[in-house]
Amino acid sequence: MSEYIKFSCERVAAEITSFDGLAELNAHGRKLLQLGLIGMDPNGIGFGNMSVRDGATAKFYITGSATGGIHELTLADCAKVVACDLERNCVRYEGSALASSESLTHAAIYESDATAGAVIHCHDFKLRAAVLNEAPTTSKAAEHGTTELAYEIMQLFKHADVSSRKIIVMAGHGAGILTLGKDLEEACAVLTGESKGAV
């Protein structure tokens, strides 16, 4: 188990089958890597993650834990989250990769917005400083990857303009930012558009 994962994991299948979103994850992953929004920290640990919804279901494919620095993802670098139980703080997934430490966060977004087809979690200190408390922002007490953060995101969807802004600032997670969209192209455009406004 990764030291970054704060929930219990139940692997229900050892492998995942090929899925349409893998090419999309790679195309946008390369772009985010180039911009330094996902990548590898000085300790060699990958940061940032992306996910794509599995059709109209609550299930989704997500990059594996600490894979943010990988230039070409394979099926072995992804997991399919098939169920999240916030009360039990548990994620059920398929695949050889350990589901990202932000799986509960992505699940909260998909549960809160039926139009969300993709989510990006990245790190950008400059953008975060520019939009902190101006864009929908979680409490500093809600740490990354926790059920508290997931519940807080669900509340933001009810009481803030997340569905229209498509961005969430993670006040309790360094430079953490989340964007969402109907697909990764839109989630990425929100991120780069906000970035340009922050300059």
C-alpha cells in the first residue's frame, strides 16, 4: 500500500481491458507534463493524476498512484474504479496499478456532476495563489485523498459555482487544483485558460 493513499483498497480484478480513454489520457498527460502541471517531484515520486468516466456509469479509469511522471501510460499504469464507499473510506478497483490517492476526490466530482466526463488533479503554485478563495475552494482542514475532502467537494457543488467554473482549489493540499470537463480536452482548457488569466 502506498503511504499517500488514505483509504482502504479492494482490488476486485487483477487486470483491466483496453479502454477508449487511454489515448486521451496519454495525449493530455503529455501536454500537462510539458507544462509541469503533473510530473515527478525531486524525490522521484510522481504527482498529479487524471481520470475519464466509463460511459454514463459512476465507474472511471484513473491513472495509478505516483504515475504522474510517466510519459506513455499503459494499461498497467491505470486502474478502473468500480465503487467508492465514503462511509467505509474504501475504494474497489480493477487493474494491476494501485488506484490514485485522489480516487475519492474524482469519485465525488463524478457523483456531483453527471456531465463531468473527465477530471484533472495537478499542481500549480502560481495559479493556485491567483484563484485561491476566488474560485470554489475547499477548507484547509480537508487533506488530499480523504473522505473529508470528498464530502467537501460534494458540498461545493451544492453551494458554489463548480459546475459552471469547472475548477476547485484544494486549500489543504499545497499547490493542488482540480478541473473537470465533459472530456479531458475541456478539463485541460479550463486549466490553461485559468493559467493565462493568472499571469
